[in-house]
Amino acid sequence: MDQGMKSRLDGLKDREARRLLREMVGLAENAADAEETERLTLADDLLELAYRYVEQSQGMLAESDALRLNVHLVFSMSDAGSLKVTLSKLGMRQKSQVLAFDDQFSVGPIWQLDTKDGQQFRDHWLMQHVPDLGYWLSKNRDHRIGRMLETLYAIPADKTITIWCADNAHDQTGLRFALHLLRGRRQPIRIANVSEMYLVAFGDVGSRFEAPFAQGQMGREQYIELVRRSEDLPLLVEEERLRYEAEWLELASGQRALRLWRDGRIVSCAVDELDEVILAMVAELQAASEARAYVKAGTLLVSLLERERQALGDSFLQERLWHLIGEGKLAFSGLPGAVHRFGVRVV
């Protein structure tokens, strides 16, 4: 949090400060029992709450909006939280607005996603194929696709937009969707691809150095450095924007509901594309265990995502595990639910 914000907090009246404290405690209590991915957004929520109270108290909403010259767009709530906190550390928060989609663009249909019919079709598919997402679909409504479309369309023309992504199908699909939504807008847009930026900033030329495939894989100081450098990134030229827009139309015209990042591009696949990979990894982890015991589902999913370098989300992969269990290819032990509660083994 920058010094200006700290001094403005000092100016809150006692009653306002008590209300702010009560809401902060409520957020912390809710986060205490939440899943890990939700706890990651606590710093974001607390910081945003403090800013809102100060702006309301001091009648500075219009002034704050005028100061925000840059709009940052990310594709997860945890990435939004990290970015907001980092912008504050760098003294850049007041001039920046952070917007976030709360979705998993690597999974599920994306046909006509900029229409209500397309969004309802997608939600219906997710409810059928990834039931755990039912609870998720009811949360963070301001960050769901329909609301975010309205938010993006309302961005003033004088703001510069930075779209954050990494080399994974989720971010890269989201990037193309965002540029499709912003087509025809003359706003300056830049892409902050943290995988590419990381190699430039920290990689050794000619080495087997691997860049992170997701924003959350970086160390704190490394991420701060990339955010600091983001303002110097080049703006997209018209030819690049048209290419991304065309790639979105091609992606959205297909019927397959799984997208993977392979060889530097998005590949549309059937939902069972990784089933054999999952079975092979379970067998491998079993063999590595002296007792050939059940493999913890959480350990399996982490190992799978790291080796395959994909961003798919636990809910989808859990559903694939239960599909394989239902087919009799895997057995399970424990309690259904969160990945830390059960294990699997090859039958």
C-alpha cells in the first residue's frame, strides 16, 4: 500500500474506521475456511475494500476514476489480487484499474460466448460435465462473462488496456476473446505475456530454461519486476489485433470443449484427451510407492499439471478422475469431494 493511501486511511472518521474494520474481519473469517484459491484473493479483497471506503469518505470517486489511466485485464481472481497488491507496492495503484474474468476458458464450449445464448449454453454444459462448478458459477457475479462484457464495453476511449496472460490455453483463449470483444475500438492495447517477459528478464539465452506457464508460478520479486516493466511493452498494431480476432473466430467455431497449449498454440481437443495421461501417471506414482498404495488425488493433479504444463483447474480434472472411476479403470479410497480427501489407483 502506497504512503498516500496510508495517510488517507488516517483521515477516516472513527465510525467509518470501525465499519471498515468490521468488514475486513468478516472477509478474513470467510477466507479462513475457504479453498486455497479463494484465500489467495483475501489481500485483494481487503485492499479493494480499504480503497472503496477512503474514496467514499472523501468524495473522491470521480477524481479516482480520472486518475486511472491504465486498465489491466486478467483471467482469474487470484491473478487480480496479486496484480493489485503489486501495483500498490510500486505506487501505481491509483492510476490503475484491474478487471478480472472469473472463468476457466480452457474448459467448456465457447460458441457465441459474447451472446446470452452462448453464455447459457456454456453454463449448462459446465453444470452437466463439471458439477463442482455449480457453486463457483454463483459467486463473483461481477466477474462472470455477461457482466464483464458490459464492463469492457464501458471502458473510456482514453484508457490504455494491458491484457495479462501466460503460455497456457486458459489465458490465451481469454486473450483472444477479450480482443474479439474490443474489436473496432481504437484504444491502445498491450499484451503482458509473463512467460515471454520472464524469459527476457531472467532467462539465459541458449539454456534449457523453462518459463512459468502461469502467473502464480513466479516468485514475488520476479513478479514485481515484470509488473514494473509492463508499462514499457509495445502497443499492439492493427495487423496483430486482426490476427488475434481471426484466431478467436476460428476457436469459437469448433465444437470441442477442451483446449490445451501445445507447441506455442491453442489446440482444441475432446474432453477425454488427457484420460490416458491420467491413467499412466497414476500407475507411475503407484509404482514409485513401496506399498503400491492409493495415490492422493491432490498429489496426482499437481504432478499432472506441472508435467503437462496446462492450466485446466482442479474441478475439471476431478471430474475426469470420477469418470475413469465410473468406467472401472480407477478405484478410489476415501471420501468424495476435495482432492485431499481421497486417493486413486489403477484397477
